[in-house]
Amino acid sequence: MNRILPQMPEGLRTRDTQLLLVEDNPADAVLVKRALRESGAPHELTVASDGIEAMRYLRKQGPHASATTPDLVLLDLNLPGKAGLEVLAEIKADPVLKIIPVIVLTSSGRAEDITRSYALGANSYLRKAASLESTWDLFKTIEHFWIKLAALPTRLEGV
């Protein structure tokens, strides 16, 4: 049986996927790093520990002047300084940044947070897994869809 594999869309670079994790909990950040490393997906992960740092990184301000625009943002909602919903609103209101897919990755299952996240333009809303095994499963799913299958707009030449 011959299997037909999808063709990589024209104009896509063959570079590692650039990920920005916005997470204030060091233990959660380590868990995400391990899960992504073990997934084997070619990626570069940058961690911003609060919303203010995330926006400086995305806007290439201060020490982030030479930062690479991420292909995907993994955003916690419960952040110090600038809450995740504020970060999401700023990203989606910015004409340059709004094309970056944002996955809300949070422990909150509140209906208001889910509704507000999608209203602000989140591309996905995922709850953090309760166990290590569930976390691996969650990141295998993220990796499979967002890194292997999805054509990300920031990977297009000239963007």
C-alpha cells in the first residue's frame, strides 16, 4: 500500500519551530521543556515568566531586540504583572503579531476564561494536565497538530 503524505506548503522554511511559552511557574515550564524535548519535534523554546516580558519579547524590545518571532505562543492565563488575557488581547490587537497562533494553556476551567479567550482570538484553549502521563499526551497532541501538521503563517518566507 502506498501512502500519500501531505506536501509541505510552498514557501515554508525548513527551520525549527519557534515556540514562546509564557509561564510563571518554573515547575510547569520545566515540565513543558521535558515534554517537548522528548517529543523529538524540532523546536526552539523561549520562556517568558510573565506577561510584561512576553510582550517585550514579541515586540523585540530591550534585551529581546534580536528575538525571533515565534511560530506559536503557549500562554498561561494566571500571570504576574500582566494577566494572560491582557497579553492575548494585545497580541491579537497588534497588526504584526495577530497572525501568531496562541494556545491558551492553563489550569483554569472557568467558562468565563474559556469564552473570553476565544472572544479575544485564542486559537485553542487547553487545560494543563493533572498527571505526568497526561502532560506527555497533551504535548504529543500539540506537537502532532501544531508543529507537524499545521501550516503556520510566521514560517512563510518574508514574514
